[in-house]
Amino acid sequence: MALVPVGLHHFLVLGTLLFCIGMYGALSRSNAVGILLSLELMLNGVNVIMVAFAKFIDTPQELAGQVFAIFIITVAAAEAAVGLAIVIGVYRLRNTIQVDQIDLLKG
Amino acid sequence: MTPGDVFTAIAFYLVGATTLVAGIGMVLVRNMVRSALLLVLALGGVALMYVLLSADFLAVVQLLLYIGAIMILMLFAIMLTPGQVDLPSSAPQAQRITSALTALAVGVISLFVVLSHPWRIRAAPLDIVTSERLGSLLMSTYVLPFEIASLLLTIGMIGAIVIARED
């Protein structure tokens, strides 16, 4: 993997790193909104990889990666809307969105 | 190696470094508003990556949808939960170490696979105007997922209203 010219591997490494940073955030945050923010970063890492595949990989189905990325963005939008509605509902009920204090179902 | 390659490489490394630093800052910063604004920076970097990957339509969609819509929604949620913006402690030490180890393990394994797999790279990288092609693909080959996505968005919208409504 040479530094120049930028090829498939560079974008794959970038996407993987973004995914892992987001994963650390999603696992270590205690604020529910923070977890949702980290999830967006993970989805974006995957999207970078998808679009890189669309550009560089030799497939019979051209642009399939970009179509996948569009669907990922759609699902992310729906997930953000419902997730934030749940967060606000929980805040109204418990007055906190700290995930380790939302333990109604804990035995 | 052409001058264009060098220019692309410079742009890639600058934007990539900004995106990664913004991402790391986003998961480490305590204040949620700062975290959200750093995520905006990271998402903008990803939009520029789409430009470098000659995905013109997706770059615009990224700007409009992620930075324009989803991040505004996130900021609204942060503002609507007062007292939660600056939580006293982010997480117990043990949980943070375990998360870091998990993320590191996933990262090392993924990087190993990504770098060692023999990808079938095409002779000339895809470099076309994508909007028109994407539109016709969504209306022909991918019409079923397209319809399911619209259904999902409708359900998500109704669900968000029902859950967040004050009764």
C-alpha cells in the first residue's frame, strides 16, 4: 500500500478506523444521545467502504455500492428519528438519559 | 504518477486526518453539544471523501441529510434533555477499557482482512456522473428495496410522533 496514488486500500482503512472509533464511542458513552451519535459515525465508516467498492471493485453490477450507501443513509435517518423519540420519551419518564440508570427491567 | 494523483493524495490525507481527529474528539469529549458539532465536522469530511470517490450525488445527500437533517435532530434532542448535556462521569473506568479493547480487536481483525484480501480491482476506476444512473437503478433493479425504504421511513415517522408525543 503506497502513499501515492490513493487507491482502494486507503479508503478501506479510513472506513475501518471510523467504524472502530464509532464502536468505542457506542460502547463507552453513558449518554443515550452520545450512543446514537457514535452509531452515526459507524454507519458512515461503512458507507465510505461501500462507495470505495463502487469505484474500485470490478463487478458486473455497476454502482451497487452507492445504492447500498443510499439505503444505509435512509435507515440511519429512520433510526435517528425513532431513537431520539425514545430518548426524549425516556427523559420525560425518568428524568435521565444516562443508560446505566435506565434499569427498569433489571432483575 | 500524475500531478492529479498527487493532488488527490494531498486532499485525501488532509480530509482523512481531519475526519479521524474529529471522530476521536467526538467520542472522547464530555460535553454533548461539542461532541455533536465534532461529529458534524467528521460527517463533512466523509462528504468530501465521497467527492474524492466521484460519488457526486451521495456527497450532496450526505450534506443535506446527515449535516442538514440528522444532526439538527440530534442537537434538538440534546437541547430537549436539559441537565444531561454534561454528565458527571462518562462511564466507569473498567467499561471504557473493555470498550477500547473490543474496538481495537475489531479494528485489528478488520484491517488484517481488508489489507490481505485479494480484491478484484477494476482496470479503470469508475468515473461517471452518477445521479442519473442511480435514479434509473433505483427505479428498475432496486425498486423493491426502494419501496421498502419508503415504507420504513413512513413507519419511522409515525413511530417517532407516537413515541415522543405528550399525552
